[in-house]
Amino acid sequence: MNELKRQYLAATKRIPEIEKHQNQIVELENRLMLERNETDDLSTQLEDPQNVNRWRPLDGEDLTIEQLISKIRILEERLDIKREQLLEKDLILEEVSTLTERLKAQALNKKESSKSMVDELNTLQTKIRDVTKKMLATVSELSMYQATALRLQQEKVNREKLLEESKWKLEHGEAPTDDTIKEYQREERKKQQIYEMNMKKEEELYNKTQTLQSSYDGSNTIQYKTTAEPRPTAYIPDDLGIPKPYGNSAPFKPSELGTTMRHIRLPNPKPIEL
């Protein structure tokens, strides 16, 4: 259906060109008619035997009988040569045809084997690529190990040299290396810091003990200093007017409101209508 619509639209677009083509057809028919008339006139002139202009004499001379015989012999010799060449080519063609048929048969017989060989070749190529990748990775790893071995060898030489120098310094009563002096000083500072910290802890413990002993009174009660907000511990009844302690049933004192209360909206109860 779509193809028919496409053809219809294409034909509709070519409608304005129909008149142009018709004019071309009329013009070509007129030209054809003129050419036919001219052809008929030329044929009539050529077939008229009284027309002396329809032929012209050829230049040259006729060969003698001996010349014709010699020419015939030459042509026969050439014909014999061509026949021999034709026979040779026929024999070659037969041999080529035989070989072609044999090769076709071999190709048909070995088609399946060639397919299996192609599959095996693809498998081998894949293995070769994998082995090549592994070989490159191994070479890279070997280069890295060689660089590491050279670095370690150089480090070993440096360490042996440092060891010899340290032995010589020890034999002459000097520190083996500068790093050893720094490490010794560092350890001494650590010991000094630990000693000072222990002394400070003992002093703080001693001060606390002295504070507790000074705060201990004759009633065997210890008084502690606090920064908490003082709270009432008694109330005044209406009948007596004398403060009376709360005891174990002290009222609950809520904590102070924090800064998060600004995010809480107070309730706005609606009035009750009766």
C-alpha cells in the first residue's frame, strides 16, 4: 500500500512534464520522417543502373597466377602452423581440465577438514595472543624485579659501609651514627617527660588527699564544693508558718529550656463554645 502511494505521488509530480514529452515526441517523429525520406532517395539513386556516380574504379592491379599460387602456399603454411598451435592448446586444455576436476574433487573432500583447520588456527592465534600478553607482563615484572634488586644491592652496599663506619666509631668511643645520637636524645626526652608526668600525678594526688583531709570535720562528714544551682529543701506550710523539710519526696524541678525550643510552636487551643 505504501509503495502504491509512493508511485501515485511520483506520477502526480510528473504530470506537468507530459506535455513537454509529447512535444518532444512530435519533433522526433518529424525528424524520423525526414531521415526516412532521405534514406529512400539515397537507396533509389544507388539502385539506379544508369547512375554513373554510384561506383568508382579501384586502384591497383590483379595478381598473376604464380603470385596467387605462392600466396596460397604461404597461407597454407600459416594455416598448418595455426592448426599445430591449436592442437597443442587443446592438449593443454585437456590437461588443465583434468587437473581442475581433480582439484575440485580434492576441495570438496577437504572442505570439512579445512573448516576444522580454520577453527584450530583461530584457537592457536588466540592462544598466541594470550601467551604474548603474559610474556609482556612477565617481562615488565622481571624489569621491576631487576630494578628492585639493583636498589637493594645498592642499599646493601650502603648499609655495609655504614656498619664499618659504626664499628670504627664504637672502637674509638664515639656514637655509631648521627641517627643514634638523635634516637638516644629522643629516648631521654621521653623518659624525662614520663618522669615529669608521674611527678605531676603524684603531686595532684597529694593535693587531693590534703584537700579531703582538710575538709574532713569532727562529725565524720565531708563537705564538697559544687557549682550547681541551689535548690530549696523545705517548704512553709500554711497552718504553722515554720519551714518544714521535704524529705525524700522533693518536688521535681524541670531542666531549663534549650535553644531548640525556637523550632517548637506553642499550642493554640480553640475556645470551647457551649
